[in-house]
Amino acid sequence: MSEENLLPGIRLKVGDITPRVLVCGDPYRAEKIADMLENMTCLAKGREYWTYRGDWKGETITVSSHGIGASGAMLSFISLIKGGAKVLIRVGTCGGLKPEIKAGSLIIATAAAKEDGVSNIYVPTSFPAIADLDVTNALVQSTKDNEMEAFKGIVVTQGAFYGGVMPTNTVEQMKSGAIAVEMEIAALYTAASVFGARAGSVLSVDGNALAVLEAAEENDPDPELLKRTVEKSIKIGLDALVAVEL
């Protein structure tokens, strides 16, 4: 197949992507999730974009990684939607912005502040980045069905991993009610809105972001705790994904 027939980034063609898609940042996490599926097939691997297809509870789904940061992730999200995605759920990690949201907590992001530097290229600054209600409700129900608990609320999607001028704004948003900070959800929700899909997300908290805003490298999450929390988020995300009506 000629290069021009492939969707940018993910290097797949229109129709290769199932309507239900689980996305994550880390390619190796995508591979791990794919190994949980029945009848799994690797569709493509290129740069940070690794994509798989398989069955979960009788439904065929796609799992795809998008890398770190909103710019590359936006490329992935748009290509996945153009390729056939109708419902996308992101499983990832974040830093808490409230004292009660500690490492090991789970968060269902209902909306995101667009501080990523990319989303506002596609929509006006005043246009919100909001999760789909049906997808969010499926995530809430999946959390209950799996006998788990999750915080629900607005997160901040920022473009900088290390501190800079952004942390001051993040603190102000925390005072406005934001509960966590991460790097891709605003792009996901914006892409879904602009290109006609539905999206939601469940995140694993790896620590308190306010404690390390000026020195992100000092964040040192407990690897076993984070592993267990991520596994919980994956189970919640997969079950919710197949529960959403298309």
C-alpha cells in the first residue's frame, strides 16, 4: 500500500480502526493491554504509535498508544477517529491537585482545562473540553462493578512536564476546583468534539503534583502501588469501553 493511503502517525488506513478504542501514552502499556485481549493482532508500530486489535468480553476493540504530550497525541486521536473510532477511552497517569487525592487514587476526568498549547488551535479558547456523558457514566458504572472507587472532576491538561510559568496558572485552576494535572486529555476531548466521536478517561494518580511542580524529576512514585493502580484503571476502561452503546 502506498504511503499516501495511510493515516498520519498511526500508519493505518481508514477502516482498520474499530469503533471502540482504548488509548494510553506508553507503547509498552498498550502492548500489555493488548496481551489481555483474545484473538490479538498487532496492526502497526511506528514511533510512539503502537496499535493492536483484539476481543474483550466478546467485543472487538482497538488499543493504541499516543506518546507523551498533546501535540503528538492529537495527531493520534484525529487519525484514529478518521480511521473508524467512535468511542475512545484514555487510561493514563496524573498528579493530584487536592490533598485527599493521593498516589493510588483513581480519577474519572469529566472535563479538562486546555493548557496544552494544541487544543486551542482547533477550537476557540472559550470552547470547553468535556467528556461524553454516556462514556463517563459507563466509566462510573464500571468502577462500581469492579468494586473500586474513583474521584470525578475537572483536570488540567498542560503542555509542560517540568515547571515554568504554567505552575502558577495550575495552582489558580486548582483553587477553581481542578483535581489533577496531566498532559493529553484536553486534546482527546477536543478531537472527539471536532471530529464527531465520544471520549472519556480514567487516570491513575502517581503522587501530588503540587509537591513537585518546580522539580518534576523528584516525583518518585511507588512502582508497585502505581502498577496496581494502573491495572485497576485498565480493567475499568476496558469494561466501560465495551459497555457504551454505539
